[in-house]
Amino acid sequence: MRMVGLTGGISSGKSTVSNLFKAHGIPVVDADLVARNVLKKGTGGWRKVVVAFGDDILLDNGEVDRPKLGQIVFANPDKRQLLNRLLAPYISSAIFVEVLKLWMKGCKIIVLDVPLLFEAKMDKWTKPIIVVWVDSQTQLQRLMARDGTTEEEAKNRINAQMSLDLKRTKADIVIDNTGSLEDLEESFSEVVIQVKKPLTWTEFAISRDGALLGFVSILFSIFICRKIM
């Protein structure tokens, strides 16, 4: 099984690339979606966050006011690190479960869409690693236009993440998304060819089909040995 790491930065276009993978029939495990689920009312993650940040972050229905929580943590690095520590075990476990489900279905290629791929040390489980990159000014302008935030607020959110310039040095594949959507789709068409190339023997061995083949081979060897004995 090939686990592709997909990351980028806020307003870099990573979600668009993620959707392009889905459109090409490649399953995606979205860490942002997982993070929303582990923060739902009544979950273990929800309880820990409420204890740490107080009832003021809750909406009237008891759910976490995610924009309000975001403003708090993006403006305070210590609180951002606290939130990451509290949720990291729940997010990692949930991602593992989603990958396991896809493995059991026999999926040979899975994309892990993880904004904090390097920060969470999940890059060691993925190959190749794809970084969606834009220059810093384009990133800032797109974020301000998308969310209607001030320049200061946008910079706080961007600076809360590892810089895209540093991420691109750690990538196997860099998708430059400073151009139009058509340019992005053209770049993606080349990337998807690389991602869909035949599995290596190692990748096949850890796939469901490879594991079943290995299991059958072991049973067959045991049967032959018993016959000989």
C-alpha cells in the first residue's frame, strides 16, 4: 500500500488538490475532518479542551465555537501548542482507524491530507510527500480575501504554521499553485501519474492483497512441511 503525504499551508490550495485526488478515485484521509470529529460534543477531545479552555469557547448547543477557539490559539503560541497536545492522540488514533478501513477494503493508494504532516512527525509514514506551495504574498492575499480577515490576523494564522518555503525543502513533489486553477490542474495531471505508478514490492507487501498472499504462502509452506515429515 502506498501512503501519500499531502500537506501545504493555509490558503495554499491543498484542499483543492485533495479534491482532485478524490475526483481521480484515490481515497483521501482528511486530518481536518478527523480533527472536527474528535472535537464534537461529548467526545474525549471535547472534554479535555473544555477543561483547558473553559466554557467560554462553547456555543449555546454545547459544541465548540471553532472560530473563537481559532482566534485564541492563533494569537497565543502556548495555547496553540496546548491544543495540539490535547488533540494529537485522538487525531492520530482516528487517522489510523480510517487508514485501516481503507486497507481492509483493498485500497492500494491512500492520500493522507495532513496540514501538520511534518510537525506531527507523520511524514515518516508517507512516501511520496507532496507539498502545495505558493509564495508568501499570494498566500496572505488569498487568506485575507477568503476569510475577510485583517492583515494582522491573517499573518498570525500563517505564522502559526511551518513556512511553506521550509516545507518545500522536505517534499518529494512540489506543486506550485501561484497560478490559475487551470495551471494547478495541469500540474496535478503530472503528479497523479507519479502517484499511480505500480507499487514497489515493499508497498505491495503491506497492502491487503500482499498480506493475504503472504499468509497463504505461509499456510502452504506449513502444509508442505507436514506432508514431508
